[in-house]
Amino acid sequence: MDKKQILNIARKEFSYFFYMPMAYIALFAFILATALFFFVIPFKITQPPIYPFFILGQSSIEGLIRLLPYLFTLFIPAVTMRAFSEEFDTGTYEMLATLPIRTSELVLGKFLASFLLTMVMIATTLFIPFTVMLVGTPDWGAVFCGYLGALFLAAMFASIGIFASSLTKNQITAFIIAVAICALFALFYDAMFFLPTAILTVVRYFSANYHVNNFARGLIDLRDIVYMLSVTVVFLFMTYYRLEIKLKSKN
Amino acid sequence: MIEVDNLSKKYGDFLALENINFSVNKGEILGLLGPNGAGKTTTIRILCSYLAPTSGTIRIKDLDVQRNDIATREKIGYLPESAPLYKDMIVYDYLAFIASLRRINDQAIPGRIKELSATCGIGEVVHKSINELSKGYRQRVGLAQALMSDPEILVLDEPTSGLDPNQIIEIRELIKKISKEKTIILCSHILSEIEATCDRVVIINEGRIAADGTLDELKNKHGSASYITARFKDAAADSVSSELKTITGIDEVKVNSENDNSITARIKVSGSEDISSAVFNLAKSREWTLVNLNQESSSLESIFLELTSK
């Protein structure tokens, strides 16, 4: 693999995204949704519910980090859906894939660009800890942990989005597939509430929320990091094989 | 330069290519000709290692394109059909992106783009968005993209499809201009295009090679029948038809009465006898006025129709 080729792809993808109004709409909607749920609307899908800042009155951003799996389920697929779908649809993939570039470089380049984009999304939420700071004294260690968790989660969901995008030339279909997979990871834990506790302690390891919640509480646990990185790598590998099989099968 | 060896490709049960063999020499312009769906694009996609063959190989300078995909792609500039481009990008940014993937170093990129803009005639649109370009300009940008690394081999898939007649001529001129030091494979179902630009022609039909040779070779080999059209005045259609048939070497005569009381005879000739003189002498002896006598040379079109309509 050639690092330079990965960066060439990533640079173009990242800047290409900002050529389109979609980017600004998605970012604006994300900021709006984050602010609403963090400050105003109670989020009761999950257990325990995430109460808004103004009701709870705690100077912590735990609620923000715990919200992210749900918000990312919608917003990350929205920014990754075009990654490969658009190229298949317009035929530019053929041109790209016949340049002297490896499929692995292409996948990593696209992933890196999407990840950078989600970092921009995450960066827009930074006004929240600073708002919290105005009314109280947040634990900056916990804030750092929370944001670290957010980055791992973003990487995981971005790789899922890229994979979904490699399956179809229709961006909407790619979006729906990615939302479905992300929702599985985000809602899994909440949906399994009826299971006995003994089973639940095993099952929860597969849920993204369980690991994100650890970060949100200010814990850095190697197991959480390993989990999120593994899922990311698995989906990147699946994307790679998908692209290789699509074209390189002999029949 | 390029060796295609026993190449076959199946899509599920559909056999798109069946044991294709041909080679392309250095500096040659090869026309890959065939009706739509004959397997031209499949062949080209395997050449650019975009698709994998079911069996057989393509070698470029003794490198198998499957095993050495990156190395062989570096030698090829490829313009896919209908020149797919990133519509929202500025032409310059697009070409810079391609240049970076072609491993042209950053300092050399602006110079290279300037050179290509001059060669391909896109100087005045280089700072426009690709969205705003006409089809002809898009094709030129696609061509500039293919020429970026100054490749030894240039592969063009239907480079003039969807263009207006003026644009077609411009693109052909451009291809001729850059053809001097390159090996070119030009894929087309438009016969006049191949005839105007190519040294050699490979005709593909239903996944098989129907003919391979220079234009002259193909005309000699497959164009055995040729036609003469003659127009007479002061003659009766019946007698023209029956008397022409008495000349040896004439197979078939189709007679048409025209509006101005003249008669046109389309004469199918086999063999290489001098039929024109015989027709002239016949007209003289019968006192028909011979207004026009025209020998049609067998065109690529008739060869193509003969080979692909079985």
C-alpha cells in the first residue's frame, strides 16, 4: 500500500464533499439535533433515559456522548452514502479503478475522508462543553474521554457507511442499509432489556452503546477500544472484498 | 506490445468473449469494431484489469495484466465510454487529482496540465466546473485525463459517441495528432470512424473475432463482390437488364427507372474482369446514352455487414 495514494484519494473526497450543499445541510441538521436533545428534549429510548442539561442541572457532557450513537446512526450514513454509490452510478469508478491504484488504497482513502468529515461533525459539538463551562465546572478528563469515545464510534459507523455504499449504485439504498446496520449496533442493547441479566452481560458487549457509555462516564478501557476498532476493520475488509469480488470474479 | 491470448469471459451463463486472440504492435492504431454488445468493452476492461477474464490472458510487454495490474495500468491511458467525470469538480482540480494518482510530483502538475490543455484544446475551460461543459469539451477533458502520464498505450472506448459532426471531426483530428508516438486501441461501432483513423481493424461479433487485418487486407479478403452503377438514357429497362446479364462476370443486375426517363442499373460483379469497358461497349452498340458509370470500391461497411449479419 502506498500512503501517498491513500492521501490523494482522501484529499479529493474530503474537498469534493464541500462542493455540495448536502454537506452544509447535514452539518447544520446535526448541530441542531444535538443541541435540542442535549439542552431541551429528554431522550427516553435508552435506559437510563438521557435527561436534558437544563432539567438535570449537572455540569457534565455524559448525555451528549450517550446521544451520539443515535445521532450518528442517521447522520454518518448521510455523509458516507455517496462514497462508492455515486462512483458506480456515474461510471467514474471504472476510470478510478483503472488508474494505478490498489483497491485497498481506494477503500482506506475513502474511509479516511469520511472519518475526517465525522471529525468535523464532532468538532461542531465542542460548543457544548464550553457552554457547560459557563454554568459550572465540567470534569475535563471526562470530557476528553467522551470525545475519544466519539471518535472511535465515528470511525466504526463511517466504515459501516462505506461498506453499505460499496453494495449499490443507489445512494438512498446505501443510506438505508447503513442506517439499518448502525441502528442494530445502537439499539441492540436497549432492545434486549427483556433478557435475564446473566445473558445481558454477554450480549451487551456487541452493542456500541455499552462501550460508548463507558467512555461517556470517563472510563478508558482497552476492551472498548478493541471492540470499536475491530468492527471498523471488519467492515473495511468487507468493503475491500466486496469491491474485489464485484469485478475480479472469473464468472 | 499487447498480446491477447485465448481470452474468454462469462457473465454467469452468458458467454461474452470466446477464445479471443489478437495482438497489437507498437505504434499501431487498432480499431476494435463490432455491433453493440459484441464484447469490445469487455475486452478493453480486461486489458485495463478492471475485470478478470474467465480464462486466457492479456499481456502487455510480457506482463500479465492480471498479475501485474498496477504495473500494466501505469502504461495505459484509458478513456471509458461517455467519459465519466466528477461533475461538481473544476476541470483543473480534476486533472490535478488524476495527476496525483498518476504519481506526477506536485511541482510538475501545473506544467503538465498546461501542456495537456494546449494539446486537447481545453485551455479556455480549465477553470470551469465540469457541469458547465458541453459534451465535446467533456470528451476532451477525458482525453486529457487519459494522456496525463504520457502513456505508451491509449485505449479509447467510443470516443465520439454522442458528439455532433463538428465535434467528431475535432476529436478525430486530436486522436490523429497524438497517435504519432503511441499505440492506440480505438473501440467503435461507427465504421467511418475506424476507416478514418485506424491502421488495422479487428472485428468482433458475438464474442468472437470475425476478421483481423489492415483495411486493404480485409477489402481483398472479404470484399470479393463489388458493384458498378450505370445510368442510361434512351433505353428500355427490360432490355438493359436482360442484355447486361449476358456479359460474363456480371452476377446480378437491379434496374430502376428514374424520374427523368433514365435507367439506373446496379450491377453486382464477381471476379476482377474489366466490366466497365464491357458495359460501355454494350451501351455503344445498342445506342443507349451512358450518362454515368461508377465503380464502388468495397467499403468497410459492406465487409462489416457481411461478417456480422449471419
